[in-house]
Amino acid sequence: MNMIIHDESAVETDLIEELKIDCSKCSGLCCTALFFSEMDGFPEDKAAGKPCINLQSDFRCKVHTELMKRNMKGCIGYDCFGAGQKVTEAIYNSNWRTEPTKSQEMFNVFLVTFQIHQILYFLAEAKTIIPARELWSRLNALIKEGRDICKASPHDILLYDIDGYRKQVNECLRKVKNLVKSIYNHKKEEYKRNFIGKSYKGKKFDGVDLSMSLLISTNFEGCSFHGANFLGADTRDTNFNSADLREAVFLTQGQVNSARGNSDTKLPRKLCRPITWI
């Protein structure tokens, strides 16, 4: 029987909640601040700073319930890790429509805050990974740094050395990845990063490093991913029907939303099952 990889009690509940998306408390920042293209599954080719054609006056999406039917996979898969509501409610307590002179600054602050929240998501999970217990004190320090800068003024947030922070985090996450891989004694099998359209039905990927891999339309039906690393993997239309992802490492809600699954797909407790997975 596989050992348990995660101890979710090791990370603060308020941090986990802080990193969950809540569009009802946002001012449509992802729908406005970001560039997106129709080719990537968004409604249209849109410049950064221009509101989406489907963004209503109350900052809600008028086609939200039709995203799957309209094949808007970019919208379905996007996750701001709670940065939208952080900028709208905590940092500004305002929005870009009521304060148009600050709109560009708000968008820029959102872009930095999104990056920090995304990093915090991976740090928070790393803190729950039992084989990486020796790194928990370092992870705590990095988490504190990220949370503290998100409490700073917009001016200080925009001056923050996000690249330097990311470099420190990447070094730590590499160590976490290696510690997880070290507990698996299975015969090593090398995989290329391009899995597009291939079928691995029923195969075990326990302990396999899938980070930054192209998993687009890959068939992983019935596969096991105990300790598999999904950091940065592209899971658009990936088939996870009846797969076991409960102890996958660095799997995000956005990756799950972009993929396909069913009622038998086993997910980590922190992630929600998409309503389209039936």
C-alpha cells in the first residue's frame, strides 16, 4: 500500500482559504487586466487592460454557465489563486471602474499579486509534504515573506523583487521534488515532456516527474499518480477518468478544470470536482 504523502494539518487553514478563487469578491481583474486570445480558448483576442466582452457591470460573466458549451477552455482553466479578491478587497478596497485613474496601477498590482499567490500555493502544499519535513522551516520563511509583501502598499508591491523571490522558491521546490522521488523504488522509466495525444491507460506514474510536461489530450484513464509531480504541466483535455490523483504533488485547481474526469476520478481533498465531471 502506498504511503501517505501529504499532512494537510501542517499548513494554516487561513492560508489555504486565502489562495482559493472567489469571483464574487473580485472586480473582474482577470477578465480585464490580462491579455488573452481566442486561439487559447478565450472569447476573443483581447489586449491587456481591456474588459472582456462578456464582463457585466456587476463584474460577473454573462456566459459563465455556458463556458463549456462555448468551448472557452481558457476561461474554464484559469485560476488566480485568490489574487483577484485580495487586490479588490484587501489592497484597494475599491475597483478600477470607480477609480479609473488608478486602473493601470491596480492591474499591475494584480499581476504581481497573482504571481505571489501562485507561488504561495506551491509553498503551502510543499509544507504539507511529509518527505520534505526537513525543509519546513525554510518553507515557513518563504511563506511569511510572500504573505507579508501582499499586505504592503501598492507602491511596495510593484517594487518587490518577484524574480529574486521566485528563484529562492524554485530552489526549495526542487529539493522537495527530489525528496518525494527518493521514496520510490520502482524501476526508473524515462519519459519525454511531450505526451500529447498518447494513451497510458492503467499505467502507474507513481513518483514520476511530470512537471512542465505537455499532457494535452493524453489518456491517463485508470492511472495512479501517487507522488507524481504536476508542477506547470499542461493538462488541457487530459483524460483522468477513474485515475487516482489523491496524492499527486503540485496539482492545481486550474489543471483539474482544464482536464477531463468522471465520478470515479480520485482528487486531493483540497481540490473541487468540476461540475462537468460526470
